[in-house]
Amino acid sequence: MNKEQAQQLITKYKAGLCNEEEIQILNRWIDDQGIDQPDYEFKSNEQENLLKEAIRSQLKNRILPEKKRKKQFQVTRLLKVAAMLLLVSAIGIWGWNSYNHKQSEQFITVYAPAGQLKTLILPDGSKVSLNAASKISFPSRFTSENRKVTLVGEAYFDVVHDPQKPFLIYTGKVKTQVLGTSFNVKAYTNEPKITVAVITGKVGVMAGRLSVLLTPNQIADYNAKDGKLLKETISDASALKAWTNGQLVFRDQPFNEITRTLTRRYNTNIIIQNDRVAGAILNARFDKNESLETVIGVLCTYVGARYNHEGTTYLIR
């Protein structure tokens, strides 16, 4: 670069019009050639050196912000990447912990088939008697803020008292909550009602927005068809758990409902072919180990019906 070009480049630089390449050329020229044009004559080398340093300082100030911006961009980008990695790690840890929690929270299902009764002890020590054709599900240990079980069928509960962990039974649309008490829940899918009967303690029964509080010798009936939840006081609720001892107790029940109970208890088929007989209301009690022949014979005598059986199927006319 000759002196004229240098003069033009310096003038351009002073006007702030130099690009980065021209600034680098000018910086190299200052080091290699110095400035001795007419407009840039110096009385001493010291003055020339001062100008060179001033220009070099200005050049650095021009270039450095670009470098800083690049560096800041890189740092910002790194921070974003780090944040993403941290987020992914957090999600991974949460997922792993959640997976482990689910793995550790194993559920147990106990089923009592038709013709059988079962008794079991839950993880908290509560005792449950399962009626025939009933199923209960519960976690292998109660670790959350409550003790939750799911029931299909009928069961009698003797719950260990624990005010810190309410005991919850889910049966379709009905939730039963207790702290520690004994009660019977009947919730077969082929029955029109879900019934909760309290023997000792207090029980809360909820169905949607409806709720009732039961005390000993009170029952709650929820009818899924009309959505009603009714509360009633009876003389002896303990009669409703007589099945746990093998007894059969029927209280103001229609014959067709009684036959559904007999079907589960004796693992057989009972068909009523007479509508008048099907709707007949009965009260009856049968001791443990009473044969199906005896039970059906007595009930048919009450309502004036006849029966016969073909294999495992009983026909009532």
C-alpha cells in the first residue's frame, strides 16, 4: 500500500467508514510503514508512536465489541444448552423415580370365586372377608396419605384405626371413607344397588355430590338408575355380615335378588320363570352348611312356587 492509499484509508478510518478488512490492513501498515504523509508529519518519533498507539487503541475498541458479542453469544448458547441438559436430566430423574415408584407400588388382587369365601389381612393389619364372586385390589403397602382399595362384589371390613391415613373403598360411583371401624359393603355389578352397612364406628359414603354419614346400625343404599343415595336405620346391621359365618340372611328382599345371592354362594344357575314369584318379598335366615336343595325348597314353599333342576340349573315356576 502506497502513501496515497494510506492517506485515503486513514481519512476513511477517521470518518468511521472502514470495514474490518481495511482496519486490519491499516493496522499492519502502521506497524510496517509508519505515517509520514504531509498531513501527518511529526516533530518527533514519540509523536508518531503516540498516534500509532491511539489508532491501534481505537482499532481494538472497534474489533473487541464484535469479539465480545461473539463470546457472549457463545456463552449464552452454552447456557441454553446447559439448561436444556439440566432439564432433560431432571425429566430423566423424575421419570426414573416415577418408574421406580410405580415398580415398588405393586398392586395385589384377591378373588373369591363363586361358591367360596376368603379372608385376608391388608398391609395395615385391617381384616377383610370376601364373599363369593368378589374381588378386591390394593397396593402391596400403604405409603401415601391414605389407604385405598377397590372392591367389586361384597366384603366385610374390620379396619385398623389410623387418623393420619383414612381408609377408602371405591365401588363404582360410590366412595366409602373411614378411619377405623367395621362395616359391610355390597357392590355387585349385576345388582341394582350398592349398600354400605355400619356395625361399629362412623363411615362416610359419597356418590358424586351426595354424601351421608353412617353410625352403627345405619345403612346407605345408592341406586345407580336414579342416582339417589338413601340413609336408613335398622335394628341390627350385624345381620348383614352373617354371610361371613356361612349363614344366609335375607331382609325384605325380592325373590329374584335372593336367587342371585344363591347363584354366587352355591356356584349354580337359578332361573325364575314366573314374574309373580320373581317380585315376591321375603325375609329368611338359613344356618351354615344348609344345602341348596333345602334353601330353594323352603323359599318356593313361602311363595307357592315349584322347582326342578337339570344338571346345575334350577328352574323355578
